[in-house]
Amino acid sequence: MVLLGLLLVLIAAAAVIEVSVNDTANTMPITVLDRTFNLSPFELFIAGVVTAAVFVAGLLLITGGMRRAAVKRRRLREARLAERDRVSRLEAEKRDLERRLETTPTASTTPTSTPKVDRDGDGVDDRTKRAEQAERPTAPHNRLSIPAQQSSSDQLVAGGRHAVDDRRA
């Protein structure tokens, strides 16, 4: 491929040299949109090169966009497949868990003994300890007596009703 590209570059260089050395005194009339331009062979060649460059740039933009769209579609397809696989694995796991649940004995088929709740690991059911502690009186506490405050007319009151009642009294 490199040799083919090098050969094409050499052919293009030879064409530029041939057109530029050729007699530039001859002009060719070119009509574009009802306007006539007199171009020498070299100017005509340069116009062709510019046209070809614009054409190649357009092709590169088209192929680049198509390549990006293909990569995006491929990633989207892979994401969909991964999501389907994940969902199917979850559904299989759900079916397996349902099957296990159907085959394991439920609480109604086991003996009616209540399970022990021993969170602190002392060997005594915590529920019975709580019941015993609730029945047992707590340590004796001295009751504090708070003297009642006397109301005076110079107290700040938040609200109009109380302030009016205090003034009337």
C-alpha cells in the first residue's frame, strides 16, 4: 500500500510539472453560471486539484460519520445484550429462589416453639428480660417540686389574647 501511494504521489508531481512547463500563453474559455473565465492550463489544473480536494474531504467526512455511527450502534447492541443477559440471570435466580422456597419447610410445618431472641449472647431470652425489668420497680427517685411562678403584668407574652387577659385581671 505504501508503494502504491508513493507511485500515485510521483504521478501527480509529474502532472503538475508537465502542466506548469507547458505553454501558459494559451487560454481556455470556461463558462460558469453565464460568466466566461479565460484560464491557462496551469490555472485549470489547480482548479481541478481544489475540486478533487473538496471531494475527498467530503468523502472523509461521510466515512468518518458512518464509522462513528457504526461504533455507536455496536456499543448499543452490546449494551442491550448485556442487559438481556443480566435480566435473564436475575430471572433464573428468582426462579431458583422460588423453587427453594417451595421445597423448604415453612414456619407452620415446624414445631410451634417460639424462637429465642438472644441478642447479647448471655443465654437468656431478651424478651423475658425486658418483661421482668418492666415489672421491677426502678431505683427510688426523689421527686422535685418546682414552685409555681407568680404572674405579673409586666411579663412578655407571645400573642394578643393572653396579654389582654392579664391586663383585665
